[in-house]
Amino acid sequence: MTYQEKLIRNKLGLLELAKHLGNVSEACKVLGFSRDSFYRIKELHDQGGELALQEISRRKPNLKNRVDPELEIAVIRIATDLPAYGQVRVSNELRKEGKIISPGGVRTIWLRNNLETMQKRLRALEDLVAKDGLILTERQVQAMEKARLEKEAHGEIETEHPGYLGSQDSFYVGTLKGVGRIYQQTYVDTYSKHALCKLYTMRNAIAAADMLNDRVIPFYDSINVPILRILTDRGTEYCGNPETHEYQLFLTLSDIEHTRTKAQHPQTNGICERFHKTILHEFYQVALRKKIYRSLEELQFDLDEWLSVYNDKRTHQGNHCNGRTPLQTLTEGLNIVIEKVVNI
């Protein structure tokens, strides 16, 4: 039952009770209405029936205070033409065109059209581009690029399709008796959250490059998906002299763009960080208590078994997955790769 239906039922109940008791005052006292309210309700009911008893909001827009429709259209136009401009600058820009509106008036129009933040204005611009195929101006491109960089700096990564952006990171597993320190090289596809891992006894550029050469590149070649870009932190295993650093050389030879996290913003690589938390809780903390591992290969075998479950059977709630498994998301995203990547 809706709110309006409840109100109508109460008012009808008042009229019925007054008729049954034959006493208006008593009926009003029982149901908590005033006599004035009773006669107003009765008059409305007599004139329009039950529908006349609906609650009518007293708040009515004062159309006299609304700006001219042409001025509102101009404000909305600048919101997408110059999404980085604040309300004061928009007011000044319109003043140059002979259109007078205060900064507060600009914000009121923004609120009415869901444009009050830069992110919302950029989203409106993206919708226009997708709908009408607009050619972006230099200012629009700069605003969208700045917004993309700010999102990445705070862990929000824009990714178009499988292979568009991979996230690679190192993870310290622990120490195995007779083996030594164990490190994990992790690669996560930021679109599908599909993960690949390999264990090493060293944490250096050779291990980082070997992970790509042995696990990542062969897997993506098998599904005919090119890796366009890889995001890493600024650790020494990923960054160094491009002419001598093994990892940097491997990316150059493989024609993969390298993006580094923003300084002092480790959350930029948050997808890998979140995966490391999952694998620590769901695999390592359980496996290392149930079994004593004697070799790296033995642990790698169980890790691969867990990854098979993670990728193929475990549902994921992240962006693009929406309750599907990483492998399902990857497979269903292949059509996007064919549409967007040239010469696949």
C-alpha cells in the first residue's frame, strides 16, 4: 500500500466512523482529526470522491523565478563544452555573450539537470560523444584526460576491454624451510579481473619479465587478445634504465606500453592489492596451515589449482564482472576486443 493510499484510507475511515457514531466530535477525537479537517475532507469527498482526498503538496514551483529557457540551454551547453569550468567562470563566459546569470543561478540549473559536479558534467559529455559522435575540442580532451589521471591516482581505473590494461605487482608470500624467501609475481586483467600468478625465490626484473614471458603472453596469445598496456608500481623490478633493464626491454620488444603508479599513491594499483588480500585469506593462510611444503613446485601446483577455481568458478562483484566469474567476463568481452582493437 502506497503512502497516498494510506492517507485516503484514514480519511475515509474518519467519514465512515462519524456516520456510524452519528457524532463528528467523537469520531475526530478517536482518530485524531480536528473538526475543521473533518468538514474539509467531507467537502472534498462530496465534490470529487476518493481521488480528491489525495495529499496535495503545497510546494509549487515559482515559474516566475525560472530563468529563460534559452539561458538554461546555454548553461547546459557550456557544461559539456567546458566541463572543467566552475559556476563563476560559466557565469563570466555567458556574460561575454550578453547573457546575464549569477553563479548561484548556474548552480541551480546544474542541480536541476544533474550536472553539479565535474564528474557528472564529464559523464554527460561522454554520453553526447557516444550518442552523436561529436568531435571533441582540445579543452574537452584535456578535461577528460585530467579526470582519467585523477581517477587512476585514487584507484579508479578506466578499462575498455580484456587486454586493454593489465596490472602487475609483487607479493611476498613467506619463507619455506629449505627453499628460502618466496615471492609471487601477479598479473590481473583490470577489465575481467582474470588473474595469473607465478612463484619465485627472487624479486627482480628477470622474475617480472619471466612472469610475462612464461604465463601472461602465452595465455593471451592463445585467445588472440593483444596486451596494450601494463600498470606497475615504481619498484626496482619494474623500473630502471630502458636500455639495460630486463623488464623494460621485454615490454619494448613485446610492444606493450608501460604505465607507472603515481608517486605516493599505492592505491593506483589497487586491483592487484585487492587480489593479494583475497589470495592471502582464501589460499595462503589456509594452505600453509594444512600442509608442509617442501619445494616451490609443490606450492605452485596448489596455487594453480586455486587460481583455476578463482578464475573459472568463483563469482566476482567488481566492475564489468557484476556477479560473473573472471573467465566468463573475459570470454564475453572478446567481442569488444574485436570491435575496438585494429588488426587483431
